[in-house]
Amino acid sequence: MKFAVLDLETTGHGADDDILQVGVVIVDEQLDIVKTYSSFVKPTVPIPTFITGLTGITEEMVKNAPELNDVLLDLIPLLDEAVLVAHNVGFDAGFLNQALDRCGYMHFTGRRLDTVELLRIFYPSITTYQLGAVAEQFGIDGHQHHQADSDAMATALIFIEITKKLRSLPLLTAQRLSALIDESKDLHWYLKQNETWIEQSTVFESAEFDYYRQFALRAKEWNEDKTPREEGSVNPLDGVTFEDYLAGIKERFQAKFEQYEERESQSAMFREVYAAMSEDKHLLIEAGTGTGKSLGYLIPALYYSVQSNSKIVVSTHTINLQEQLRQRDLPLLGEVLPFPFKASIFKGRGNYLCMRKFEGKLNAQDMVAPIEDPITAAQMVVWLSETETGDQEELNFGNRGPEFWATVASDADSCLNRACPWFKRCYYHRAKHESNIADVCITNHSMLFTDVQADHRLLPSYSHLVIDEAHHVEEVAGKHLGLSVHYFTLVQASQRLFRDSRSGLLPALRLKLQQEGDDHVQSWVETIDTVIPVFQEIKEHWDKLFELLYGFVANASDSVSEGGALVKRLHSGMLPKDWEDVLTVENNIYVELTRVTKSVEKMMNDVKDRVDDLSVQAQITDLNGAIRDLNRVKDELRIIIKLEDIHFVYWIEASSAYRHRSLQLFGAPVDVSTQLQKHFFDAKDSIILTSATLTVQKNFQYAEEQLGLVGYEQQGKLRTVLLPSPFHYREQALVVIPRDFPVLKGANVDDAYLEKLVGSLADAAAMTKGRMLVLFTSYKMLKQVYDPLKAHLDARGIGLLGQGIDSSNRTKLTRRFLQQPETVLLGTSSFWEGVDIPGEGLVCLAIVRLPFQPPNHPLVEAKSELLQRQKQNPFMKLSIPQAVIRFKQGFGRLVRTARDKGIVILYDTRVIDTYYGKHFLYSLPGPKIETMHTDQMVPRMQEWLSSGYSGTRAGEQTATLTKEE
């Protein structure tokens, strides 16, 4: 047996396109490379400029190349009795057969393996399948992407590594994998071959795994986890003052990092955080980019926690920051702190895998998407041999992966707790146990509010809290204390109960119950058979309700969201015509759902009392969870449709493309400050709120008003501290404002404005050779700019990436931007913060418009109305502060380390022409600001960048220790 690893470069993807280059690498059964072959092919069609740019193949290089037929005569013997392997094998095999057919040869009909599919299964955490990026991650040197010989070699080396990894897996895992994939698939053959290889070469199973219920798990039983220090032992900080502790850490940092340099702002943060905790005060502390705020609060928090033997909870907004703390900051502190400590990461329950559900799904072969689901399941079986946490964040799912995950994620309503056979290996309970024994528990803002709603039963009890990325707290509070019902909320909940006669919780339970000998079986089966058709009737009512609601938003929307959705606010005193019809249909749904859920609940209680079979009890638990979901949907829908809470604002959002199926209903509290006071600021001893963007014009007033902290400073319960960034912004950042640039009024972009903007962006990008991020406030405008700008940039050899056009995934776009240096990246909302492109990767940031929120969005509108009732100006009190904080976040994308240098082009001249413009410019951390005519910008940019700036080496070193976000 041999493997023929193939790569083709072609003139395009169409049926009329030709092969330009062939690369083949032959790998034998022992995974040795035994032969290679490559050749250019003379095409019969011209090579498009784009293909030459991509591959480097020119007309000159192929003019004397062999004809296709001659190359195939070399290729056919190599493929004889071989398994064809390729990266996206469908493309290469399709083109190969097209070429064989064209020259009169028989098609290749042998086995095919796709390295993309294999990577998905055997490297479940890999974040990209792009060949160049994978080759880099695998440490393959000298790879030339889009050259067939080099790509074939890289693919062969990747295939060899994948097969070696498969052969190193436990036999149980290999058996699970081959059982998952359909026997008719070539992938099944490959898995079975290697399963046999493992079987023959395994004498003893490795002790590094826990073997349980036919799974090989990396994680052992969680009750074996120990506290960081032995109970009853002497406190390691007895007699150690905070200043002694800091001095010791500084010494260890200096010993570890030769060029370590203490930063004044970080040292100030250490002391401010410790003072607030030890004096039971709240602290609002803005720490500029480069301060190293993560270590700035972790170092004093760990001292306070260990010294006082109390729990500290740290909350972040983004998973990125959580992962940064886990992977970089905490291991570093493990090396420099003078005592052992334990920090845990604790997320919302749905982030953890429920092994009971996963085992049941695999054993029942419950695969809803017959192609995607077995691959996702196989990916997760391999992942179980690697993961210590069971956290879905470690998995890179395919398109249908999130839907699969939803069926196996842990949730409170279907948890058997100690009665579950998986309890001691439960990933959620492991995370909860770890958070209970840890000194510091790291969670997220969502979990803080979920814990509040669950009467504080989720997080370990705490009185000291650090909130990082605190500028998001008010927004997250609004979402969690509010309501939302999507069209698919009920559809998915009811599909869990019944999808068809064979799949769903009710048919599965019916099958189990029919095997019981109980007198009540007949009655139970009748209940199931009676309620199933009712769900179809409810679905019809549901569709009717959402069609009615879509009619309102389509005919009279108030505004359009940033993502392009139609938005309609619902006022109790100004209801749309025919609202009575909505109330009638909602009532039908409410009554029918109440009746059907009560019938099922009665049956479940009876089954629970009379049947001892554990698998039936598990199904009843899952069914109970699904019924609770339906009751929640029913109750939340009623609250929104009634529009009764005067402290809430209600609205509808829908996409015109997907109509009623995209519709979502929202209800949100207009003001969350009193809730924040009640659950946090009046309930906890000390809360530290930090971010790089808390102030407006160097003032904390807006943050205090939004968070409910007004008056706390006067009571001596709050301190506010603004720490400057250690970066030299005047030498590192130039802000250019083209004062003759036209002002854009409203959301519509006229042709003259578009032409001027595109021309200016193209000129700037040509000067900086790409390396430019352009921030938009609306996706519509980004799309308008994309095509004309692409035409300009193509002519200058510069690439263009657009969010939502080339990819919607921010991480993937950022990675592509870094891999292709001469590129411009266009981004909207999510690119305004949390994107880290240090050094030469980004030298120019363009901000097209000031990031004001649409004033007619229902939530903004309701907040403005509340301020007006309080005799305050909504524009100055709400719109300006929100936009300034967003603007500061956007500006923060440019300078990420002490040695970065770059330019911000601010196309919105309102910053110099209006009375409120100073709020934006004065809030920046002191860059050089210059105004000029548009045609003077490029020469000035060239002059600025060529003048050079070199921050100290020490500055760079400390930046690597403390890089933000």
C-alpha cells in the first residue's frame, strides 16, 4: 500500500481551466517518503494576473513546459494502486479526473483521503486549516505556498504527522473513531487500518489516560484535586508586608528577565489595588495601554487572598483575555510569586461537555447531520484524550459543530448530579470544585450576572471582585437582566423533544418504556403519542406569530442596526395596527404549551417513581430540561408581548433576507445602575473596576453614572485613579485630520464622498505598503468601499480583506492580515477593540467616522428619554461619552508595544469643526495631532514614518511581559 500526495496549481476553478503545475509525493506504509515528482504543464488558456500573483507562475515559465498528456503519462503510474491524499482532496481529484477525461484516460477511482478532514479530527484545537499556516504550526521549513511541489511536500509531511498521531492514540479511542464513520467511506478504511496497527503494537494501555465506560480520558477524577497549600500549614505571608512582597517579586523578575524595567504606572496600580482591597473600598482605575494591568491587579490580589485567606473573583469580558490570563500571566506568576497558589477558570455551564449526554448520543448513533456530525463526534473523541477542562473553547468546530455541541453541553436542568455515573469525571463539576479551592477564580461578566440570577449558587462565595474590561459591564448587565426570544428558540427546543419518529427525546423514551414491564406503560406511550402532534400545532401558531411580527417590522421599521437588521420599537401606548391578532396567537401558544408541558411533567413524575432503570432516569432528566426550556420560552414571550414593565424597553429585530425566521424579540432594562448597586457595590466589600478606557476627557463621571457609583466617592467608599500609559505617544503616534474632507451627513454615502474616501485610502495604503486597518461604524458603508478600493489596490499590488466579505471570523481575518503584509483590512464593530497587531504588522489606522451609536436604536432612544425626564442632555450625557470610549478603544489598536510607531487618519472632521470635537481629541493619550489638506497627507505620513523611533529595549521587554488585551 502506498499514498500518493497530490497538489495542483491551476488557472482557476472552472471546467475550462487548465493545470499549470503538478506536485506528487509518494509515502509508503511505514510513513517514509519514497519518491517525489513535479512538473509545470503548458496551459491552453492564458494565465490570469491574479493566478500569477498568487502562485508566481508566469507565461514565460510554462511556455516550454510539457503538454498535459505528457505529464499524465508520468503521473498515471505513480497513482496506480495508491491512496490519493490531498489538502481539499475534492478539488485536486476533480481537476485530475477532468484532465484524465480530456486526454482520453480512465478516471482515478481509488481511495481518497483529505488532510483538511484529518486535521479537523486529529488536531481538534487547531484554529486554521489553511495549508501555509498549518505547515508553519507543524514546523515545516522552507514551504512555498501555492507552488505544487512545495505544497505536495508540506501536505505529505502533515499527513505523516497525522498518521503518527493516530497510531499513538489509545486503542479505545481508535475503536470509537472507526465505529463513528460510515463503513462505505474511505476515511473509515483509513481509521480501521490504523486501528489494526495499534491493536497489533499495543501491549499495555498507557497509564497517562483514565479509561472509563469505553472512553480514554486525559482528565482524572476531579475529587483528586488538592488545595494549593496544606490545611493547617503556616501562612506563607505571615510577617511579610506588602512592600516586602513587591520587592521580592521585583528581584525575581530582574533575575528572570535581564532587561526588566519597573514601570511607574504598574507599581502605582499594585498599591492602589491592594489599598482598595485591604480598606474595603471600591476602585475605578483606568490603566493606559502598556501598563500591564493584568499583572497590575493579579499580583496584589493574590497577596491579599493568601494573606487574608479569602477568595478573589476576577471577571473579564472576552474569552481572549481569559485565555491570556490562563496561558501567559498565571504561569508567569507561578514562577515569580514566593508561595504556591491556585487560580481557576470558571465559565458558564454551557461551555462544558456533559459526558453522559455525549456517551448517550454516540451509543444511540444520534447524528442529525449525517456528514458533519460524525466528524464533529470523532473530533471530540480525540479531544477527550487531550483536554483537562472539557471547555468547548478548545475546539475548532465545523459549520454544524455548534448545533452538535448544544445537544451535549452541560446544563442545570438535565443534570443528575451525584446520581450520574460521570459525576466524578464531570467537567463542569471539576471547574466548580477547582473554583472553590482556588485562591483566585477567573470568570466572565456574563457568569457574574448568571450567578446573580441563580441566587449566587454558581460562583464560590466572595466579597472581593476585580472586573477587567469594565467598560462593558453596563452593557452585559442589560443583556443578562433582560429578555430575548428568537424564532429558533422554540423551534430548537421542540426539535429536541421530537424531530421525527426515530429521533428526539420523546421517541427515544417511548422506545425505552415499551421494554418495561410496568402496568402504566400503555398510559405513558399514549401520552407521548398524544403530545407529539400538539407540538406541530404549536409550531404552526409560532410561525404565524413571527410572520405577523415580521409584517410590523418590514412595513414600518424605525431604524437599521449596524449589522443591517430592521429594527422596530414596541411602545405599550403606540401599538401597531392588528396587535390584537398578535395577542390572540401568543395566547394560543401559551395555553397549548402549558397544557402539553403539564401532561409531559405528570407522565415524567410517574415514570420517575415507578422505573429504576438508570438509562430511563437519565432520559427523564434530559426531558425535564427540555420541558423547562419550553416553559422559559413561553413565559419570556408573554412578558415581552404584554409590554407591561415601564422600566423596560421592548423591540423587534429581523433581517429582510431571512424574514420571520430571523426575527428576534428583545426586552431590556433602561437603567441597570440600581441593580448593580444592589447586587455588587452595596453587597461586596471591595470591587476593582479597570480598563484602558473608563474616562471621558480624563474624567470618571460617565462611568460612575452608568455603574451606579455616584456619591460613593463622597461617602469614602470609592477611589478613582487614572494611570497614564508608559508609551511615548507624542513620538509614537501621529493623528492626521484632513480638514478639507467632506462631512458625511446621515447614513447615506454619495458618490463624490465615496470616490474621495477610496482615493485617499488607496494613496495612504500605497505609501504604507498595506499594513493598514480601516475602521467603519457600519457594515453597509464597508461594503460600499470594498469593491472600488479593491480595484485601486489590485493595480498597486496590495491585497484587501473585508470583514463579512472575505470572512466573518475576526481571528481568521487578523491572522490572514499578518500573513500577507501588503494588505489593507476593513473592519466594523468587533475590530474597534480586542485586536492585537503589534510591531510592523500595523502602521496605519484609518477611522472613517466617529463611532456614535444610532440615536434611534430602541435602547439608546429609551435611555435618552430617561435622561430628558431627568432634565439632562442625552447627547452630552450619553451619545458623546459612549462614542469617546469606543473611539479610544479604536485608537488603542495602533500602538501595542513600546517600539510601535504609526499613524491614525481621522476622516471625520467633526473633531475640529464642532463644539464637542474636543471631547474626543482631549481623551486621547497625548499623540501628535496635525490638520492639513488631503493632498498633503501622504507626504507628511512618509516624513513621519521615515523619521524613525526606537523605544528602549527594556521597554520592549516589559511590553512582552504585560501586553494588553
